[in-house]
Amino acid sequence: MTRALILAPHPDDGEFSTGGTICKMSREGTEFWYAAFSPCAKSIPEGFSKDVLFQELENAVSHLGIPAERIKTYQFSVRDFPEHRQSILEEMIKLRAEIDPDTVFMPNSNDVHQDHQVIYKEGVRAFKNCNMLGYEVPWNSFKFSNDYFVKLNADHLDAKWKAIQEYKSQEFRKYSDRALFDGLARVRGCQVNTEFAEAFELIRWIA
């Protein structure tokens, strides 16, 4: 991978799902870009500003090797993406022209969240001539096709957890727990005979 793009319906989706891979591949020379499509203002707990997730996103991805100038943010309303499908597609087409990624990470095809479904469906349309990998967000999936694995080490997982910890506004979430992410990485690693890994749905690969 030379230039990769993370399509995140909401800030933190990329870190939860792909944080170890971003860290590893950034260190190996891949240029990562991150597009977050909603500030999730309706879901922000009391006591935090409505744009806090975008602030936390910038801090989070700095642990993974993505500088602030490679973050793109949008103002689509959380849980309302189906109403804005065409506008989201048009923004993705602009991203494609500006960034020209060879690989795009997006929600997997079985993700049940309505916003994630829109990003997957429009992502496939916009980036059909790129390599495409569907990432794993376990609490949104009834099933997951793990076709592509990235081997990780403990240092990559440490960086992933540091990134997740930057989301102070999301600490109330049950899945904001290091044991969950380390445990999943061990399971995925066991499947490919290594200690840790992240797994992805292979949507399209062009050699």
C-alpha cells in the first residue's frame, strides 16, 4: 500500500477497527488519510462541546502516524446518512480525485448500523477501481467475513489503545475496554498462526 484512505462514518470507527494496521503500515511507509463523516453532535454526552469528537480524532490518529492535515471531516447528521446518500457519494468522489488512494478501508458489508451501511455502499461505488477492505466493528455485526489479515505486535496494539483513550467523551461505552480489543486481536492472530492480528473483509483486490 502506498496511499490508503480510512472511511469512518463517525470519528473513532477507524481506530476501533483498524488502529493497529494504521500504526504498522504508517511506520512501513504507507500514507494514510482519514475521512470522518459526522461529528455525532446528537450523541455527545453533557459537558462536552458538540465538535469534541473531531478534536479527539486529531489527537487519536496522531498516535497512529496520521498528521492533522490528512484528516477530512464532514457535517452529516449521525443516524441520518440514508437521507444524504447522494451527497455523501459526491464527497467521496471528491476525495477520490484529491487523494487518489490505492487502498480504501470502509465498514464491512454486514455492518448493521445505518450510517455504516451507507458508507459501505457509497464507498464501493466511489472507489470501485481501488483495493477495498471492510473493517470489523464487532458490536455492529451479526456475521463477519474475515478474508484478509494484518499481523500485529504488542507495540501496534499499545498505539491503538493510546488512540482509543483520546476519546474521553466515549468512555461510557461498554466497548471502550482494552481487554476487548486485545482479546479480539489474539483471536484473529490465532487464526493466522501469530500472536496478534486485525482482520478485514476482502471486498476487492486489484493486482
